[in-house]
Amino acid sequence: MSLFALDPRLERDSTLLMKLGLCQLRLMRDSRWPWLLLVPQRPGIAEIFDLTPLDQTMLTFETSITAKALKQATGCHKINVGALGNQVSQFHFHVIAREQGDPAWPGPVWGYGEATPWTDSARTILTERLLEAI
Amino acid sequence: MSLFALDPRLERDSTLLMKLGLCQLRLMRDSRWPWLLLVPQRPGIAEIFDLTPLDQTMLTFETSITAKALKQATGCHKINVGALGNQVSQFHFHVIAREQGDPAWPGPVWGYGEATPWTDSARTILTERLLEAI
């Protein structure tokens, strides 16, 4: 039985915030949007139906908790969630805070323009608020 | 207590395939991609965390069943799932069959170009295969 190992591109594009019951909760290195990833720590998962029913349920609860905390921490207008995997096949679920008038609004953020790095202070503030809300 | 009523824009952009335990399963009127919607038949839901925990679990199982059936019915390369709601606030969950080299590949389909209507025969074939797989 193989072990879970994070895809190198997800590793490069995001930083670990905390480990939940099933998923790694990670922050994308892109300050244009508070943008989180949930990555189930299971090997060989590409689609949601590759997860066991119990893990699907865990993913849903972790998604819901994360989305609610992100909304609370940012006061954003809308949460976008989704799993595409067109470029990185390891299953990862996006949870993104959107504002009316943000750079890609009302379109999706995926593939839009170039990432803008976080400043240390902005990332610290967001992370603290978020972890408090979870 | 208010009753569930489908948003007029979702009604216009998609057709009902069947009712599952929680959701209406609908087909988008856009033949560029086999593109399904799951709409929980609950009033006043905008975000995933507005659903009760039981409904969240139902949504996950219905998503998983639908995604697996869509993959089986189309033989597609990848399933994309997500809930944005930037334009239509009533909660609706997208389940989309993607192919390498499809019009928007590897980007997201939301907001991409103009919808192409289904021919009756193509829609019938897809619908029959899909309902058989569910």
C-alpha cells in the first residue's frame, strides 16, 4: 500500500496551514484572493468518487468548516469551491473568497493572470483570523 | 417556511433530467461539454454551509454518483466539480465532463465563450447513457 505524498506543484504553489482529520489545509501563494486548498491525505485519488464514502463525508464537513471560517475571517461576498484537476491530477479541493469587483469577478479565478505573492504581514493577519475561526 | 423554487436563470439554462433524494439533476443547454447541475431542493441556500450536515452528506453522495455516471457515460478524461454562484446565488453544484483539447482546456468552462445548443439526437444519447449509469 502506497503512502500519501503531496504533489510537487501543490507543494510549490501553496503553504501548509494545518492538518484536519482527512485533509491538509493549505494557503495558495497568491494574494489576489484568499484561496485555500483541501488535499485529502490519501494516495491515488484523482476524482471525488475515488474516495471512500466515509472520506467523502469527511471532505464535505472539512469543506463546509473551511468555507464558513474563510467567510468569517474575510467578510467576503461569496465563497467559490471546486475540484478541477486538469493540470494537477492529485485530488485537491479549492475554497476561495470572492469579492464583487475582484480581478476576475464574476468569472472563475483558475488560470486567471499571474499570482501576486503575499506580504508577510498580510499573510499572517489572514492566517491568524482563519485559524481562530476554524 | 418558504418552499424551494428553482432560480429562473437555472431554469432557462438547463433542463431537468431527474430528481434525486436531495437535488434536481439538470443538463446544461450547452453541447460543448456534457455539463450537469445538482440543485438542492431547499429554499434559501447560497453556500455549502447553509445546508444541514445531513444535506451536505446527501449532496456529496449525489455528486459522487453523478460524477461517476458522467465519467462512465462519456468516457471523459476528467471530471470538474464546483459551486461558484457569482452570478446566480441559488446554490447549484456543477459536474462537468472534460477532455484534453476541449474548447476551454485546461482552463475552467465557466464564462468561456457562448453556449452551443444540443441537437435532439446527441442530447438523447447522452441522457440515456447517463441515466443508465446512475
